[in-house]
Amino acid sequence: MVSERASKLHYSSIIVDTHSDSIDRAVDRGEDLGRETGQGFMDLPRMRRGNLTAQFFACFVDPKYIAERKSIQRVLDMADAVKQLCAQNPLEIGLARTASDVRRLSAEGKRSAILCVEGGHAIEDDLAVLRQFHELGVRYMTLTWHNTNNWADGILDEARHNGLTDFGREVVREMNRLGMMVDVSHASIKTFWDAIEATSSPIIASHSSCWSISQHPRNMNDDQLRAMARNGGVVCVCFINPHISESYRQQFDALNQRKQQELKELEERFSPGSAALDTAVKDLGTRYEEIAKSEIILPNYTEIVDHIEHIIQVAGVDHVGLGADLNFSSIPRGMEDCTRYPWITEELVRRGYSDEEIKKVLGENVLRLMEEVIGE
């Protein structure tokens, strides 16, 4: 149960989630996020019930679009879907470009949708495209996704540049000038440090958790957390299971190794591109999804708060926020969708944080960052 104090605090606060991939459900599956879909982590009715006040909707550009020269089009399609969601539900949600927009819409009883781009390759190595994204309403961009692009090394790919190239530093400086937040989630460690050096504005890690708790490559170590504090930035905790639980991460990695070995055997047995291979791979994926459900113990939602608390201890309460990055899978027990956000507030209350501190974690830190970087 959520206590009376926690409930009152939660529903009187502005809750900001800095990363959701949910808009791809509208673009690729035709879902209407204005209705309760029963799918994924959020839609408008569930946002209201959980008082999710402001959502950064990620225009995620899968690296497969690079070869097709369709990265820009992918951003436009997803941005349009967010804007259509707002246009079709004007009494429920509006497009926000600034913190003052978020506060105004909240005062009107509405949700806020904020555009962001996931994957720096989406600008196709052109600052003019970056500027057009900003005009479109994009308010942060991750320098990389998992992949290394032509100007920045990604965390889960081969490093080709030893961090940022000279053009990558230009990207950071142009984002500073425009008032677009530089996002270091998914960046390699060297790219992170180069961005810290290159930026003249506070930066954001929109969906990253703590390496000291779970050694996922995408999590941030304590030196990085302290650097974010010195920079004035905000680290927004990712809720995905391998990011918050070391036990889950180890079990998941071991299971994935088994799966990859079986996949290799299938590729040796069947002809490349054959229907038989496609069917076998699909069956393999389904089987391992079931194995994961039966063999791997899910972490509890309270472990999300362990990461929040660690960032507070290392970087300070002014430098932590929420960036769930949840859509379909890898969801902790008790955080099945965004209606469960009040339980985060309850856990912070239980651990003794003040109302002011909790409000900072829930959204005020990100709003402060937006004010400093984006302005009015």
C-alpha cells in the first residue's frame, strides 16, 4: 500500500521520465497510445493514473537505418507520431519544449510530451540536420546508441575514435549553442569524458544506472557520477532488470550465451536466408523467453531505489532523476507499468527522504536542468 503521505506527495509533484521507447508502438504496430492499450509500459490513461506528468519520447533510430539512408526519415516519422498523439488528445497532453511548458501543462491538468533522439547517427553527420531536429522540438540527443557512429564511440561496439572526433566535439558545442541537452547514456567511457570536457552546459544521462551495484556496461561508475555532479548534470536511473540487478544480469548473460551457442549451431545446420532457418530462429527465441521466465528471478522494484540512493550518496540529491526505458520486457516485480510510479515515492518516503528531496528526484532536478540548458 502507498501511504497517505506518499500518495499526497506523489500526486502533488511533477513526475518526469526522461526516456521511453513507447512511441514505436504507434509507428510500427499502429497502437493508439491515447487509449489504454494493455501493452508496454505506458499510454495516456495509465500516465494519468500514475501521475506521470512529463514523458520524453525517444525517436530511436536503429542502426539498420544507416545503410538505408533513412535515419532522418525515421526521426520524422516518430516525432510526427508524438505530435499526432498530442493533436488527437488536446485535453490530455501537449508538446513541451521547455520546463515552463511542462509546468503550464501540469497546472492545466495535462501531461507533457517532449521529443528526444536516441542515436547520434540520426543526424547523418550534418549539423544542419541537428539544427532542424531542434526546430522540430527535440530537446536532447544521445551521442551514440550501442553502436559506434562516424564521430563517437558507443559503449557496446568497437571503439574507432578513442571517444569523440573533432566533429563530435562540434556536435556537442552546437547542441550547447542551440539549447539541446547532450545525453551520454550509451556512450563509451572515453566518449563520456570527452563530452564532459567539450561541453559548456550541464549534461544528462537519460537512462543509466550504477556500475557499483550492477556491472552492466551501460551503467555509470562512481567517477562518472561525481563528474556529472561537478558538471551540474543529472543521471536518470534506468529500470531495466540487468541494469539494476547484478544477480539478474549474471543469470541473463549466462542464458544468452547458451542461446547464442544454439543459434550458431542452427546457422551451421540450415542454409542462410532459408525459411527453415527463419522458423528455427523464431522458435529458439520463443523457447528462451520461456526459459528466462522460469529460471531467472526478477529483481524487485525497490532495487531501483537502491540506484537512486547510491547516486544521492555519491553525486548528491540534485543530480538524480528517473529514466525508466521500459516498454515490454525486463520489467522488475512491482513496476509493471507507469501506474506503479507512486511506489517509488513510497519507497523514498520509507527510506527517510524529505518531501523536497523526493520532489527533486521525481522531476524537479530534470526541470532545473532543462531551465539551465534550454532556457525559456
